[in-house]
Amino acid sequence: MTNPTTVATTGAKSEEETAQLAPKENAALPPRQHLLDLDDLSVAEITDLLDSAEGMLEIAGRDNRKTPALRGKTIITMFFENSTRTRVSFEQAGKILGADVINVTASASSVSKGESLLNTVKTLQAMQIDALVVRHPHSGAPYFISNHTDASVVNAGDGTHAHPTQSLLDLFTVRSHVGELAGKKIAIVGDVLYSRVARSNIIAFQKMGAEVTVSCPNTLIPDEWQLGSTLGEETGFGGLKLARNVDEAVDSADVVMALRIQQERQEAGHLPSLREYSERWGINSQRMALANDDALLMHPGPMNEGVEISSEVAHGAQSVVEEQVRNGVAVRMAVLYTLCAPGKSSRLADSDEAQS
Amino acid sequence: MTNEIGRVLLTQDDIRRAMTRISHEILEQNRASTDLVLVGLQTRGVHLARRLAEIIERIEGFAPVVGTLDPRLWRDDPDVASAQPLLPSDIPTSVDGKPVVLVDDVLYTGRTIRAAMEALLDFGRASRIQLAVLVDRGHRELPIRPDFIGKNIPTARGERVQVRMTEIDGDDAVVLGRES
């Protein structure tokens, strides 16, 4: 199979640039079948998804929020890792759009009897499914699956690689507060080496023109990166600043994003103790005071309150954590609709005929 | 959108006069009900609805509530369903028991209107749903008939009716072009 990490990291730049140059309504985007990562999405595609999510948010907030848009479509969520919000969010998104959503969890499926990923996918494929939402502990699993199914594959988090819908909802949440993302200062604090949310969000916010600074222990960045430096283009994260300490990262930031620190990291020797992590990298009210007055505090959840984020700020006035969850449904509706709507094979950029 | 400028069917003045006449007709048909709700279909229908509301306010002294609707998710035709980002639907009042006028720029197959009626039902039970369009170009595929028409323009299917509006395009005109 193709190596997932090399599939999409190159070639995205030129596409992004042409998309930016072309007037938006003329950007003839090819129909997209899968959403596996954000690095091969153009700025125009991301903007379209975020714009659609605005309309979806209104529908998701109604008393009667059932629509027939994906009536007759079947969406399967296949989670090989535990998750509450992402799985429920996708399920709710699919159901509001009128699709039938079936949840498969690894522990309750034939996977626990030893069925291979390939055979599981082929079995589901034989049941005529339209979309497969996959979370898997191995980076690249959704890419592998996309090569073996006609259904649209949505990556709901794969290993340490990517979590594209989380990044889209983070972009959406920030955009709804600050408007234009370009030039905004984003501080991401946490496990950069292993976090798929960090990787996807660095890509996403940089793509939209924001300035991203990360702060984390020296043991949780790739070996060849140096704290206190700014990465060059050759790394694929050109312009990413690696702060020496968390105060430097948070200083005059527009957005402060704390990432969950996983217990396993400490067990693997990356961290001396969670208490030390909390003291040196935890986001609390003193650190939030260094950011802009109206800075947003974000966390992708689930939160370890008292470790990477203090309870005080997690539920404080600047926190948009619950908004992130609410927006997640709207963003996933936009993603599922864009990938599965009946007309995606003949995408017409012709608004007048659309009004006929 | 690459076709050359075609034949102008309605000028700015023609559009203004048609909108004024439709405003009078809406008031007449609805006995100047102050409950009247105008719902514009995204995107040009929204601007037409706002213009109708302004004219009605000038004539009758009250401005009807204007809402917006993007019926995309209720469409049945695959070709156009997902082409553009979904736009917000917002009707800032309950439509229960009130007369609603759907407003769109061009009436063609009728499929948008069918979708719009279904989408509107989720907002409540209107006492009556009527339809106002700037241009009726024929070729209906569903049993749908407009109540208020700016102009009937018989067209061939290969032709394209383009409504230009100041709010979006910088000027007002209805132009007949060829399908690009």
C-alpha cells in the first residue's frame, strides 16, 4: 500500500496558491471523495466547508432539525479507539442530514474475533455504504481503507497523524469570533510530537494565514527541531515558531489552545510528572492574562482539568470549549454533505442554474 | 459564467416597475395583511424580497418581515445540490398562521420552489404560501405556478437567463445568454 505520510504532504502548495489567485466562484474544484487530511485541501475548499458549516449551524440549532439531504444514504462510523464527542458528533451530523448512521466499535465487532481491517472494510463495502467515518490508532489506516472501498472515507483521527474535522471545527470556531484568520496569533500548547490535533491544526491555521507558535517539553517535539527557533519551509511547517517556554508562546496570542496530555507519554518517559507538566505548561489564569484581552481559550477535549488546563480557565469567560463541541456537529454536517450529496459527481459552479 | 454578454430583456427601469407592480399585487392579494412575511431564496431572491419590503413600506406604511431560505438540503436534483456552500436560512418571526410569499429571481423547472416549500414547512404552518418571481422562463417539471410574475420570458432550454442585481453584480438587468 502507499505510504500514507508521503501521499499528501507535497504538491499542496501550488494548488493552494492557484486557488487563492483565482476568483472564488471560478475555482472549478474537482469533486472530493474522501477527507483524509487537511494538507491536500485548498484554501478555497476549506473556506467552502466553513461557509457551508454556517448554514448547517443554523439547521442544527432548530427545534425541528431533520433534513432530507442525505436520505437513503448509509454512513458507518467505525471507531477502533474510544471516543465520545467525535463519534456522537458524526452520528448526529449524519442523522440531521437524514442519512442512516450505523455505529461500529472495534470491541463489539468481528474485529475482536480477529478479522483483518481489510476484510472488515470489504464486508461493509458489500452492504452498499456511502460513507465510512474511521478512527484508528494506526496512522494511515483511513488511507488504506480509502483504497479498498467506493465509499467516501472520512478520517476521524488516525494515530499520531491527522484529525481533519477537529481542525475544521477549530478554524470555524476561531473564525466565528475573530472573522479573518490571516495574521492571527495562535498558541498551541501540548504534545506536538504525538498529537494528531496539533499536527492538523498547525497545518490548518498556517494554511489560512495565521501565525502559529507551539510550546511543549523538549521531549515532545521531533528530534531535529529546536525550541526557540522558527521552522524553515523544508520541514513542511515553514514559519512555525517553537517557543522557549509557554509564556513566550501565549504572549499577545489571539487564541490559546491547550492539548490533552496523555498519561502514556509520562509512562514512556517523555515527562517527569504530570504535576511538573501542569506547573510549566499548564494553562491557567496567570498565563491567559499574558494573551490578548479577548483571546479565546480552546481545548479539543477530553480535558484533564488541573493538568494541561486549570478548571478556572476551562470554564471561564474566555473558554470556547463547549462552542467547539457544538460547532463540531455543523462542521461534520458540511463535510458529510459535501462528500455524500447526490450531486458531487457533477459539481456545477453555476449559481444561476442552481436557482432555477 | 463565461458566456458573452447576451440580449438585455429587462433594464433597470423595467425591473423597478415590475417590482412596484408586484408589491401592489401582493398587498391586494393579501389585503395588506401586516402579518405578511417575505422569504427570499438565496441569494438573489433575498435581495428581491428586501426590495419588495421597502416598496411595500412606502406604499402601505408597514414593512413586512423579510426572511432568507436556502432550500439546498431539500432539493431532489443531483446536478445542483452541492455546487456552492450552503447559505444561512433565517426567518426572524414565526410563520404560523401567516401568509408567506416566497421570492426568487428566475422560475424554471420549479424544483427549487418545491424544495423551498418543504424547507419552509419546518419553520411552521403558514396560512398560505405564495410565489413571486422576477422572471418566469417556462419549462416547468413540477405542477408549480407563480402568483406574482415580473415578466414571462419564453426561452429555449439551451439559453440562460441571468439576473443581475446591484447588490451583487453592480447593476440591475435581466440578460438572455447561451449556456456556456
